[in-house]
Amino acid sequence: MIRTIKKSDFNQYSLLRLEGLKDYQKLTDEKLKLSSKQIKKEFDDFFHSNKRVMFVVEEDREIKAFIIGTLIENSYQCITYIDDIFVRENSRKNGFGKRLMNEFEKWSKSKKATRIRLGVRINNKKAIKLYNKIGYQIKHYEMEKKLINRK
């Protein structure tokens, strides 16, 4: 079942979020850390904004996957952006990612968005394959320069 996040989901979400960060680190070699306080704030923010959404896949009372997105409106466009999508490793190959993307698309249309955008790591071949399969196209390249801040 796909549904929006509920306040009672925090403990499961927190564990899934940490699992997702570990997965991200494997793809990037970046050491990202979120404290439990940061995760709690991120989670609580979903209940105070109509421009942010999180959908989850729940089976047998367990959250297997999530998608997080944001509505971006300004004077020249109304789009949505997929901030994060994660499927628990032992739940992959069940169509959860595609189902979450479809649910996010429905939400985006309900918000009158004209486009959905997302970022994906160039070495995340499985995600790129899924996004291409469901109609996403590369529109621009994003470049990055790492800055080293010395204390």
C-alpha cells in the first residue's frame, strides 16, 4: 500500500533514512551524517508544509520504501522536485520505486505542476534505467566542485 507519511512512522522512517544514507555513501564515497535530531526535524517538517510530501510503501506494517518531494512555485514556473527516493535493499525488484514515482506524479499534477525534476548520480545505473523507462530525460548536466574548509 502506498500512503502519505504519518507521525507514528517516525521510528521506521528514521531507520530507513539511515539505511538510505549508507546506500548513498556506497555510490558516492561521501561521508554524510545526519543526527537523530536532524532526522526528526526533517520528518516533522512534512506535517507543516503543503509544498513538501513523503509517500511510503507499507507492507505487513513495515515501511519498505519512501519518496520525498517538493513543490517549487515562482513567477515563471510551477514544478516539483524529487528530493530523495529509497527502497530497502531486500525489497528491491518489486516495483516499489516505480509505484512511488507514479504516486508522486499524481501529487504533482494535483498541485498543477508542469514538470517533475530530479537529480541522480551518474553511476547509479539502476535508477537511471528506471527513470528513462518511465519517461524522464536528461535535460542538463549539473557540475560540482568540492570545497575543503579548513578550521
